[in-house]
Amino acid sequence: IVIEATDTVQTKLMLHDGCHRLKKIFIHGAALQYIGRVMTIIPNTSSCLRCLFLDLEESEQNQTCSRFGVSPPVVKLAGYYQAQEALSLMQNNTPKFLNKLLHFDLKKMKMRTIPIQKNSECQLCSNKI
């Protein structure tokens, strides 16, 4: 199990693609300003990070904590959910955020789960990369 919490989209995708090739479970975590996200990815089973980022605008790809800042509680909450996902997997339970993105905004105090389906145009899921 790889728990990812890097700062750039390019690094996230590089780690994710490596995990996909090695058939390692990948738990994505992101934090930027007051917004956090968590998603669990099981290679060849669930939607992947590239499915999630397929329509990401170039300007969004350049948003990093070092440029825009991050609220420390967002990082802690994302890390908590990632750890819970890893513990759930180690206990042979189905992770809560498989094919789902946990998205939370601590400034607005809102949390939601967004279904993420495999994207037919995703090159990784269709084994084109």
C-alpha cells in the first residue's frame, strides 16, 4: 500500500503510474488551502488517478501548496482518512473511497463523496501507457 501526499500533479501521476504497473494499492491525498481530497485506487479494479485528472485544466495542474498555501488541519484530516483507508485494507475490509473521491472544504465546513467511474478515454485504464 502506498499512501501518497505529494505536492504536484506530475509527481502524483508518476507515483500512481508506478504503483499501477507494480499492482500496488495507491491512496491519493491532496490538500490545498482549505480543500482536501482522498481516493483509494486498486490497479485494474477501480477508477484511477488519471481518470480523475483527465479533464484537469493546465492551470489547475500548477496549483501547489508552496504557491497557494494550505491550512494545517486540512493536511491532518486528509492524512487521517488515508490512514483509515490503509488500516481498512490491511483488515481485508473494502475501503470507503474506492471509486469515490472524498472532497472536503474546511472553510465552508462541507464534506462530500463524489463517485468516480473508470473513464473510457483513460490511457492507463485502457493499457495504452
